[in-house]
Amino acid sequence: MNTALFWFSLTERLSFGMLVLVGIVGGWRYRQLEPALRCVVWLVWFGIAMETATHVLLFQHKPNLWLMPADALGEVALLSWAYSRALGSPGFSRWQPWIAGSFAVYVALSSGLAPEMARFKPGILLTGCLLELAMVGLYFRKLLNELRVPSLAQEPMFWVSTGVLLYGLSKLFISLFSNYMLEHYSRQLSLMVWTIHGLLTIVLYLCYLRAIWLRPQK
């Protein structure tokens, strides 16, 4: 096994193990969590289901890229659900079902028009990333405008938003250049890019874990 493949495999295993750990802690703490964090726990459980399906297909030597649109849709829907509760904005709460529903229609149309199972859907991933980053931006704007949080380090959704921001930027890069990298670059470079993405995924799950572990502030 070469070095690039070793680090890729290691980050994949660590990422999945961290995801399962967050899911277990989230289940244990579920009743004590505020509504926004309960949505994050559902997002983690959804991620465990998608990762399990991905690994099963990989083990069976079947294409798994067709799961990416469903994964992007689930992330956007559950994150928008979480932020509708975290923001406390009646306007965003009214628009949240429309955001998730419109993205679902877009995913269905894009997947139907380009049904290749072994190819990235960069348009879907890019749109999903931009929606997630926009929600993070709205949350940070709320923090700056209100300035009512005694300590950001003790604010659970701050950790969630920080993790989503870093993860979203890495996924945005992959969304823009994924097909190009597959067609024009070496497998070694592709493994390196996905290893970096895996490390940022681990950071995301650490942020989720921190957010879920925190006790609610008075």
C-alpha cells in the first residue's frame, strides 16, 4: 500500500469511527439537547446510514457516487431544519420548507437528466454547499447583530457552524473540480485531495461532538 492510499484509508476509518461516536453520544444526550441540536443529531444519524450504504456498495465493488445527491439533499434539509430553530427567525422558518423542497426538486431533475451512476454531480454538490454556507452566514450575522452570547466557546451552534463552514469550503472545492480531477489528474492527487477532505470531515464531527457535549447556558 502506497503512502497516499494509507493516509486516505486511515482518514476514512477515523472519520467513520468519529461519526459513530457522535451518533452514540447524541443518542445519550438527546433528551437534554435544545431543538436545533436534536436536528444535528438526526443529521449525524442520517450520515451514519449514508456512510454505511457507501461502504457496503464499495465492498461489493458497485458504484456509490449515485448516493451523493441523496446525501447532499439530506444534509441541506436537516441543516435548514436545525438553523430554523437556532436562528429563531419567523421569516427563515417560513422559507425553510421551500428551501428544502426546491433543492429536492432540483436534485430529482438533475439526477433524472444525468443518471450516470459512476459520475459526480457537481451542480448538486455546489448548490448544496452554497445553501449550507449561506445558513452559516445567517447564523454568524445573528451573533454579530445581537451580541448576547456570554462565551462563544460555550455556544453549541457556534461549534456546529464553525465545523460546517470548514467542511463546506472543502466540499465546495471538490464540487468545482471533482470531474476535472478524475479526467485530467493522477489517482495519487485524487487520493490526497480526498484525504484532506477526510481530515476536515473529522474536524466537523469533533465540532458536532463539542456542541452536543456542552451543557445549555442559562
